[in-house]
Amino acid sequence: MSEKDQLTIWGRGNSANVMKVLWAAEEMGLPFKRHDVGGTFGYDHVPEFARLNPNFKVPAIQEGGNIFWESNVIVRYLSEKYGRGTLWPKDNLQRWEAEKWMDWQQTTISRPLSAILYETVRKPPAERNPDVTEAARQECLTAWKVLEAQLQDHAYILGDQLTMADIPTGVWIHRWFAYQIERPEFPNIAAWYGRLQQRPEYQKHAMVPLT
């Protein structure tokens, strides 16, 4: 990859969606530049950012003349291009299984996990609504039963090897264990989380303080 075509990532490192991209890139050993954008860093709502993402959200990436946004799409793009046989499964059916679990993160667990974040971390204590937190927690518990069953005979979501299927939910599972809430035991999920924690790339990009 020439310097001209080097991967550039826009997004603050403490954003869950940006973490997905950073972690995936590190797993594949990709060199990249990153610019702090979003949250307290700003810039994501200035007109100039629209050329990178017309939705004014992070992350966005540029590689040569290619620009992509939507975190899971970026992970797919990088995995297909640089991670064939590792993050990108060799078997086509396995690849669709990975796609399924990546979409599951966005459609099933993203909303309730984000709700817990806002209610227990981002809102001032006087403004927090415990009923909202509990409803979101219950929704998460229903979803975790599905993942717990999937991990019954697997070290990672698809099998014995980390793939792109693990990236989106793997970022959020760290937050789940960091939230100050009641958590019943899901031993398979806890074991999977333990394996993720042993990966230097995960430690660097997913195990960051909640903000």
C-alpha cells in the first residue's frame, strides 16, 4: 500500500463504531492514519466532512480514491480486501454466516446497549431513568441468550478462529461488562469475552473507558 493510498480513518477512538474499524485494521496489520473526529473533537458536523460521510457520522475511511462509511460495511470492505482466510472466511457460506451476525449486532443489540450507555454513563445522575435502563437490560438479556447458544461449541462466533463476525459485538461486549448493572451469568459469552481480552489488538482499541 503506497503512502498515497494509505488507509485514513476519521473518528474518535472512544466511539464503539470507530473501535470496530480500528480493531479490524490492527488484526490485519494494516497501517493507517486516524483523525479525531466526533464528540468533543467536533468536525463531524462541518460541511467539509460531508464529502466523507453525508450523514455527518463517524467512522469514515478513505483509501486512495475510495471513501466508505457505515462501520460494519467498512469492516467488511477491509476484511474482504486484506483478511481473506482470517477475518474474511474462506468458505462462502461461512461468509454469509458472518454477515448475519454483523447485522444482528446492528438490528438487535445496538439500540438497547446504547440506551444503557446513555442512561448510566452519559446522562447526569439526576436525569437518569432507571426504568429505561431496566427495559434495555431485559432486551439485552433476551439477545444474549441467542449468542450464548451460538457460543456453546465455539471459541469464537463462527468457530475456532476470530472472524469479522466477532468484531461488531466484540466491541459492545466490553461495554456490557463495564456497565454498572446486574448481569446474570452467561458462561459461554464470558469465556468468549475472556479470549477477546487476550488479544493485544482488542486491548488497544476495544478496552477503553466508557464515555
